[in-house]
Amino acid sequence: MEKQINTREDYVDALITDFTHPQFQAAFRQYFGELGIQVKDWDALFREMDRGDAGEKNAAYVRTEEDGSVIGFILFTPIRFTSWFFEETCGFIREFWVAEEFRGQGHGSALLTLAEGRFLEVGIHTAILTTSTATPFYGRHGYARAAGCGAKNQDEVLIKRLTR
């Protein structure tokens, strides 16, 4: 499923929930290539993204130029934290990437704002993510270190309470 949400003279934003979408796949392959990650079965990876974790549905915003060239994407999903007494569903930013030639031009900020807006639309008021490289970027957008919270990948965990 693709929902075009913003068209300007220079780019298009689309909400993607079908990870067989060619623009998302091209962007994700470019992202993993930049990280030096090799994948043996791309189709299986994208099918897994379609299924999501524990029944939660992944979604992504993909930003492209008018000609279809990928600028970047942000992949996110709701994630539910529970205890014996409390529960909260947070918006988990799973993957986030902007092509090198488009960095520093506001595209990352715009994609992050889109994801946060989507979280609020569905009643999620906390965003959470891990990062090993972009802590200053997220700090400028109101994210703070989640003291006492650890990630299995050992990356720093950042959190933000979302408001309108």
C-alpha cells in the first residue's frame, strides 16, 4: 500500500506498508550497501518486514525526487512495553537513512517529523530508537538518553515524549 502524502516541486513523500514496493527496496538496498551489509535473500528480508514483529505492522515513509530517485526513508513500528501493572505502546524507529548526497538539507528532519506525526495520529505519545552515530541529530529534535534502558545491539537508546 502506498499513500502519497506530500508533493512538492522537488520531492514526494509516500507512506509504505508493502515492503515489496520498488522504491523502498531500492532505498533499503542502498542503505545496507552503505553499511557494508550483505544479504543473501532480499525477498525473504522484505517478506519479514511485511510481517512485522509480534503482529505489529511495520510502516515507512520514503522520500523521493520527482523522477523517483530515493532521498531517504524512515522505517517504524509500534512496540508494546508491559509489566504486571503498566503498559505503553511506543513508536519504535527501526531504521532511518538519508542518501549521502541529500544529507544536511533537512530531509532527515522532515522524515522524523512525519514518523512522529504518524505516531500521534494512532495515539502513540512516545518515540524510542537506538543509535550509534546520530545522537546529536536526535538531541536537536528533543530526544534524550533513556537512562536505565539498554538495547540488545549495545547502541544508545533515545526517547522522546511526543506532543502536538
